[in-house]
Amino acid sequence: MRSHLLNDATAESYRRSVIEGVERVADKLATTRRPFTGVTPADLAPVIDAVDLDKPLGDTSAALDELESVYLRDAVYFHHPRYLGHLNCPVVIPAVLGEAVLSAVNSSLDTWDQSAGGTLIERKLIDWTTSRIGLGPAADGVFTSGGTQSNLQALLLAREEAKTDDLAKLRIFSSECSHFSVQKSATLLGLGADAVISVPVDRTKRMQSVVLAAELEACRAEGLVPMAIVATAGTTDFGSIDPLPEIAALASEYGAWMHVDAAYGCGLLASPTRRHLLDGIERADSVTVDYHKSFFQPVSSSAVLVRDGSTLRHATYHADYLNPRQPVAMEAPPTPEGLWGKIPNQVDKSLQTTRRFDALKLWMTLRVMGADGVGELFDEVCDLAAAGFELLAADPRYDVVVEPQLSTLVYRYIPEAVTSPAEIDRANLYARKALFASGEAVVAGTKVDGRQYLKFTLLNPETTTADIAAVLDLIAGHAEQYLGETLVHA
């Protein structure tokens, strides 16, 4: 079995295996005609269940052949221009190269003696991002697995910085359109989901700062502690950006930690034309960014950034085998004074211990494409969303909720002969499921004021307005089919 380890003796075999695997995936990406095959769990489960993991194939080509039937053939392909579902992006080629390298070397970014240059590359990218945000010279941060972990760590720091030891008094304020991870984090931090005060949004789906001010004042009057305000820069459903300057002013007035969840909107940091939409983010105490959304990186690639790097100490735990507190006596040559204090161990900042070198993907992307190259891609999908909004607004078959700030569109099919709202809900839900089953396109769904809506999440610069128009026709066709069949059976 040692023949399967990467070493000098197997280097040539390794190269052949990697090349064959990459070529197969590249061929698949190039020849995929639909974003999905429409396979059902009932269809695919028996194929995977039939694989005997205790009987290895012993051959890379045979394993790749098998992989075709259990995964590649039926995967959901985000690179396809008619994948319009969730916040999943096609990935840029330099990032794929970075992924291959980091997987092969397998550095662990928890300590210097497991990563060396990887540690410094991650720190360089953290500094680059905090500079783009404008957090100041004391800023710091660390890469994470995703926005949920980033939000959790930010709220952990906020809890520890709060001016009370009575957790029952702590309150978190976020908009009604904020990510569910805010409530989840409150529960994990021992505060309970009820500690989160949901602030209503305006017609553009942005937090109402006037209502926020009233809620903060009520909190103070009740003897409670406003622990944190979570402003969202790019809500999952609507791409809406909360009024960051107003929220920053209120956070300062009431002594609350300001966290900006920019998991989606972080692509604006590289935008040549839309960076102003994030004005006010520089006043945040912490920021979440997901490079694996609007920086076109493979999952996972996220980070939590903080204005004051010293607050990351709240995530620090010591283990003698990783990050000992005291200098370790060494034989000649003697240890220089203060050496251990200078060794950068990223585990001191992270909720994770073993951690992938995900920063390498972004490093390769910036070194090949540059920030402007990434920002131009994000601008393209934002422009596409604006054009898609015009299509929907002009189409009498559809009701579109709000003009996009980023690249999502929430809408629903309204039949010409309007039936009951519940029946319209069922028609839209049916259309989404039928479209997915056909494999012709993938769209997402959500609810607005309790009613069923559909959603385009546009993160592929290869998608065109013609694609959007074609998918709208498909949705209408499925919805009309459902309503026709319902009428026949009535």
C-alpha cells in the first residue's frame, strides 16, 4: 500500500493519475449540456449502495470510471449558465490550481512548524483584505470554513467584550433578512435564540435604522445589554445591504459591537465600480467575508476580520504540543531571546485546530488575475441581475419583489387568470421542482410574507439575459401545466 503514497518512487505515477483525473473533470465540464441530470435519490442510492468499500479496485482508472457513475455524471454543475440556484459560484482556474497544490502538500495552518510559508501567505491575505475594508493598522483575522463559522467567532468575541457577566442580559440585533447563523450562534454561545432581536426591513429589504434605534433604546431602558448589532452586506435572498453608516453610528452610541456579515457582498471589495456600496464597513468591529461566493473560489474559503487584533485572544487556548506559553530550552545554538514570542501560530486565532491552507487559492487567483479581474467578474453578474430585473418587471407573468443591489432576483409566477394565493404558491413550488427534475435549469426558492417565491442567484458571468428569459419560459410552462392539471381534476 505504500505505493499509493506520494514520494520520489511514485512521482511519475502520481502525475499520471492527477492528469487523468483533471482531464476527465475538464472534459465533463466542457461537455455538460445541463446543470443537472434530474437524478432522484431513489435512482442514485442503489448505485452507491452497491459499492463494496472493503474491495478496493486497485487502479486509478477503474476508480475514476466508477466515480463517473456514482458522482460526476449526476453532479450539480455550478459552472453551467443555467445554474441559477444558491450562492454557489463557478471557480476561476487559478484557484483550481491552488486547490490541487494545497491538497497535495497537505499543510496544516494551525502552527508554523506545520505550514511555514503557508502561515505568512494567509497573514498577508488577511492584511490585504482588512486594508480593502479599511479596518486600520491594528486589524487582524483568520481564514475559516465559511460564513457560519465566521459569524460564530465574531459573536463569540462580541460576547467576551461585552460589559457584563450576566449572559441573560445580552442582546443581539439583526435584520429580519439576516442569515440564520446569527440565531444559531446565539444558541451555541449560551445566549439562546431569543437573545436575537429581529429588526424589520424597509421595502428595499434593508434594516430600518430608525426601528433599530428604538429597539436599542428599549433594550437600555430594560437594563439589558446591547451586545452586538449584525449588519448584513448582501442578504442571502435579496442581496440587500443594510445602511452601514447609520448602524455604525448607533453601535457607537450604545456601546455595541458592530459586526458586518459580508459573506455575499464581499466581492464589492474588489469591484472597480461598486465599492461605494460598502461605505461604512470600515467602522465595523468585525467582518465576515466568503471568498467562495463572490471571489469565485472553491469551497471552502472564508475569513473573519477584526478591527482590533487583540480581541482574537478570546479564541486562544494553549496546548504544549502546539503553542506552548513558555520558551523551550534548547541545546546550542541557544534560542534567541524572545524567539517563541515571534513564531506565528494561527491556532491562537482560530476556532479550528487542524486547518486547510485555503488561503492559497485566493493567493493564486490574485497573483494571476489581480483584484480588478475578480471585481470585474462580480460586476458582470451584478449587471446581469439588473438586466434580469428589467425582464421580470416587463413580464406580466411575473411579480418581482425588489430591484437588486447585488446579483439575486426574487420573483414568482402569477397566472393570467389569478387563482387563490395558496394555489399560486403551489404552482410556483411545482414549477421549481419540475424544472429541477428536468435538469434544464436550477433555481432556488424562498418565502416572502409567507408566500412561495422563486429566486435567481446569479454568480456565473457566462449566464446571459437569453438564459434568464429561457428559464422564465420554462418556469411558466411548468406552472401552467400544474394549473391545467389541477383544473382538469377539480
